[in-house]
Amino acid sequence: MKRADRRAIQRIVAERIEKLFQMAEANAEEHPDRARRYVELARKLSMKNKVPIPRKWKRRFCKKCGAFWIPGRNLVVRVKPRPQPHVEYICLECGARYRFPYLREKLKAREEGK
Ligand SMILES: [Zn+2]
């Protein structure tokens, strides 16, 4: 396959992934199973075509069970200062825990905002 062709495909796939996540978000509240299916499809497309999942969606679903997260409903977000400042995500669908390093700038902004 020509490189230009692959690029064209990847662009279309990226659009499709974006659409699927938008649909997942729209359905997450009322039809969580449907949302999960969209997440699954988007992830499959991403892997098959080597198209990365957009950053804005990366932390919106559980990598373990595929649930689309709605903070406060099926996701708990906690900020933990120790041992290293990090944010803890707990998926309430399957109990998986994720840790993300907490950006220093954000922490600083919060302290200054007090
Ligand atoms: Zn989960």
C-alpha cells in the first residue's frame, strides 16, 4: 500500500474513532452497554490501524472492562499527595485502579488559588 493511501485511511479511521467516542459519551448515561460497545469498536480500530486514541478520550474509559466513565457515577477520581502526587482513578464497574502522575503545575495552581 502506498504511503499516501495509508495516510488517507488513518485520517478516516481517526474521524471514526472520534465519532465513536462521541457516541459513547452520548449514550453512557442511558445505555452504558451501548457506550461500552462503542469504546470497544474505537479501541479495535485504533489498534488495527495504529491510530492513537485522542488524548481527550484516553482517560474517559476503563482499559480493563471497557466501560465509558462518567465521573461521580462509575468513576471515582481522587487526588493523592503521597508518596508522589498522583491522581487515582477507580473504575466502579470492575474495581480497576489507575494512577496518573499529577502535574506539578496543576498542584501549584491549586495551592495558589487557596
Ligand atoms: Zn473497569
